[in-house]
Amino acid sequence: MPQNEKVIKKVGIVVNARKTGAVELNGKLREWLEKRDLKVLDSTATPLDDIVAQADFVISLGGDGTMLSIVSQMKSRSVPVLGVNLGSLGFLTEVKQTEVFEELNAYLQQPQIEKRVMLSCTAWSEKLKNERRFLALNDIVVSREGLARILRLEVLISGEKFVSFRGDGVIISTATGSTAYSLSAGGAVVHPKLEALIITPICPHVLSLRPMVIAADEKITLRCRTDAPGEKALLTADGQEKLEIDDSYTVELSRASAPFQLIKSSKRSYLETLRENFKLPDAEK
């Protein structure tokens, strides 16, 4: 008897209909799963929050962005996700379309889950008495998007001042998100098994300021200042949710209480995915 048969009863499918072949693959997956007496909830008919609330695991059909859209719904419940890559570049979506049924069979027989650190973020305005909470797998970004002037940013680590600087913003990323925006801004690639956070300034006006890697259990506080009344910065979580913030906001970030559960490919490792996506050279060839 498969090890996971008694546990899994409902499977969610999140479909990015803009990706070629996604809708067709969704139909084939539904048929395959229902033949195995599994109830299927898919995003063409069921709201995403209901899928996350009810499913025993979720299949994401699209790219990394499709998977990140699922993360924002996990504030109260973390559910394993299998990412099927229907795009061109994917660090989270390790499974190719041609491999999906083989990988599903492997998961149902012997689950392989890798737990990834997520970020919990609270943005609070004392003046506006407004609070917003965010969850991110890749990163939380505070940037001057839409502003002509640069931002003044203050960064504290576990209550101690780390740096104040002028620049275009700052990225707080997990190791998983180190290959996303942080990498484009000059941050290092950090292996996702490391429980770490990366503080990456965006175009800082300080030549000596470089990205910093800290332990995931540290708490980070951000405060921003604009040069003119009414100007606002933009806070984004995984590029999915956003909030305009002004001088009255304090942004606090910490490790989320629950990890992201990534269903691993049985065919390739993280390093292999890295080599494929970065097209790293092989001196032996």
C-alpha cells in the first residue's frame, strides 16, 4: 500500500491559463488523479484561498510566479506544493511537463518535501493606525518606485542599528529568493538549505555598503524617509502584494512560523537546476 494513501484525499491544481498547455495539462491531471479516488480542486472553478485551505497538496502549473501566488494564501496554513514548469526560467518549478505524472506517482508512494524558510512582514503606521501583514517566500522589497528622489533608509537587526543610507531601496530575501531580485541587485546566491536572510541594498549611495547575510532567526526593522511631504515608497511581497508606505510606517520582518513545503523533483537537485538556468560552463566538455 502506498505510504501516503491514507493521508491524501484532496489535491489542488493552480492553473496559469496564460501558459501554453496549462489548461490541457490540468484536464489530464484531473483525470489521472480522479482515477486514483482523489478529489480535485482546480483554480478554474475554485478560489485559490479555498484550494489552500482544503487541499492536502497543490500542483502549480506555470512558472515561479504562479507558485509565489500560492504563498500569499498560506498565512494560516502551509501546504506542500509541486511546481510544474511551463515557462522558461524556474528555480522553484523543478518538474518539467513531461515528468509530471512520474513525479506525482513518486510523491504518492514516498513523499519528498524540502522545507524552505519564509518571511513574515508587518507594516504598521502609528499615524494612520493601519497595519498590513505579508508572507513571502522570495523577498520583501521597499523601493522608490514612482519617485523622482532617492529614499533614505534605516535598517536595524534585532533592535540594533545596522545602517542608514540613501538609495533606491532595499531587498530582504530568503535563501530561496537569493536567485531572484536580490541576485540582480548584486546579492550572492545562497543555497536554500541554509536558514539565512540576505539584506541587499538597491543602488546605495555608499560605495562600502554591500549585501549582508544574517541568520534567519534575526529580526529586521526598516524605516524609510522621503524628501518631500506626500511622497511614498512601495513595499512588495514576492512581487504579488504591495502597499504604499510613507514616513509614518515601520516595517518589521522575521522568519515565518511555518516553512514553505516544496515537493522536490526526483530527477534533479538544486545544483542541477542552478546549472541549467545559469548555463554554467562544464570544463570537461
